[in-house]
Amino acid sequence: MRHGDDDLMRTATRLVGEGRLADATALLQRALPQAGAGEGRRGLGATLKELAARLRPDRPRPDTPPADLAPDGGTWRSGTFAGSGGRRDYGLYLPRRRDTRPLPVVVMLHGCTQTADGFAAGTRMNDAAARAGCIVLYPEQPQAANPSRCWNWFRAEDQRRESGEPALLAGLTRSILAEHGGDPTRIYAAGLSAGGAAALVLAATWPDLYAAVGVHSGLAYGVTRDLPGAHAAMRSGTPAGAAVPFVPTIVLHGDADTTVHPDNARRIVEQALAAARMPLRRVSEAGQVVGGRSYARTCHLGQDGTPMVEAWTVHGGGHAWSGGLAGGSYTDPDGPDAAGAMLAFFLRHRRSPATR
């Protein structure tokens, strides 16, 4: 079952349960413009029946495949954070300490239907973090906040600095930073799909906290303010209309993604380049994973050669984390190593304490 269809069905069901029949009908009819062509406007029951018929009966793969979530002598633990915007459970990877220096912190935001444990296992980010010596935080979205566990990147109230999920996630980040001795100049946000879009929301609203952002199969900041607009952007790659502060950005996207249109990756890059306001030199290369997929990588370099904006196109890749664990939730083991690429990019960047 695709992320978009699953989210649509669950959201429509919730709206019906709340008695918001007109909202549910409008959502479904906008999401299925071809339904009932030439037959006039359909009612909610007919639209729900047609949507249900289009959904595949199979369920997503188990979210948490067998994996070592605490590689190289590290620690995996769970916790709960309560802030002004609510409560969230989280998973946390702490690498084995080799010295007393503050460690970089990577905040990983899962996609729809996923959990913190499953996302950690599927992305293999903890393996990359063990080699680099990074703390990795996995906030978990509950069904109470979104029926499909999606981060609510598309809602106006969740796109502002001091409200909703941005304030909650920033508070959680600062809490982990203080408790575990993280480096305040090396905090990064990354995510997949809705989590990738939410990571961009964090970068746009808290540029004084996050030094770089990584987006896998996501959408640009500010492309919509509601759920129907989110589905439209996922289908077609709506231009990003919002100006954002510059935060170094790495983007990965499969060119065969049928859930989030690949043009969304280009929109993210365009938004980042517009924010950069500095001369950047573009270089491109092609590569091939041994026994796997080919890819194209484009870097926009600063004057000292540091990649400031980086984009990977995974040829033949779908809506899945590239280089992830076989059998994971929304993973593509045949693609280039997204976790390694993101960490290599992140660790080239530090946030100046004066950045606002």
C-alpha cells in the first residue's frame, strides 16, 4: 500500500468519524480527479468504495527487520519527551565514547506508517553513525497526531517556529543535546518522505539550531498549507513559493518514485540555491553501485570546495531509502548509501553560534 493512498484513506475515515463529511468528500474527490469522469460529482460513499478498490490488499512489510540497533558497542535506548507542543516517544543511538569531545547529533524523522525502531533498522544510519561517532535521535510520530504516523509538514500550524511540531522537535533536540553532551554547532536534521519534508520545516524554522539538512524522497518547505495540497504536490512537484534561510542541503530521490514525484527534489534544490545568495560552482558525476543501481550526483560548491547543496538521483529507485537494509520498511538495498552520503555531507558543516 502506498504512503499517499494509506494516508488518504485513514484521514478520510477520521474526518467521517468526526462528522466532517463535506471535508472528507472534498479531500477524496480532489485526490481522485479521474474518478467519475463524465458522471458528475460523486457522493462520499461511492468515492470511498472506488478508493478502497484501488488500494492493494497487501500490508506493508514488517516495520522492524532483524538488525543491530546498537552497533560497535554503542547503546540503543527509548525515551519520552514532553514539551509545550505535546509528548513524543523516541529512540536514541549513542555511540561508544572514545574521548570526551561533544558529539554531532543527527535527528532522523521517519516516513508515514513507520516507527523509530523500524526507521533506525531500515536506514542503517546507526552503522554509519558508529563509524563517524554521532548521536542519532529518532522521534516517533504517534497515530494520535496523525492516523498514518506521518509528520504533519503540510499544516500551517506545523510550519511555524514557535508552534506545533517544529517547536516540539526543536525542544526534544535541545533536551538530547544537553543530556548527552552533543555539539551545539553540529546538529543535523534528516528524514524520508513526510519525514524529509518535516526536516526541511525544521531547517526553515530553526536555522539557528540545525547546521545542515538531509531530505530523502521529500518535498520543499511551504508548498502547501493543507492535506489536499500535499497530495497535489506529491503527484506533480508543486513549485516552492516560500523563501527560507539558507541551510546546507543534501537531497536524494529515486527517478521512478510514484509516491512523491521526482520533480520535488528539483524544487528543494531550487529553494536552497535561491536562499544561498552566494556564488556556487556546479559539478556533476555519474556512478554505479556494484551489483546495484546507477546514480547521478550534482554538487554546488562554495569557494573553498565544500558542497553546500548536493543532489543524488537514483536511477530506477522508487519511494524507498537508498542503500537501506533488505527487508526493511520502504528501503532499497540496491541503491547508493544514503546514510553514508548524508553523514559525509553533514560533517562538512558547522553552525556558527551567531547564526540566527
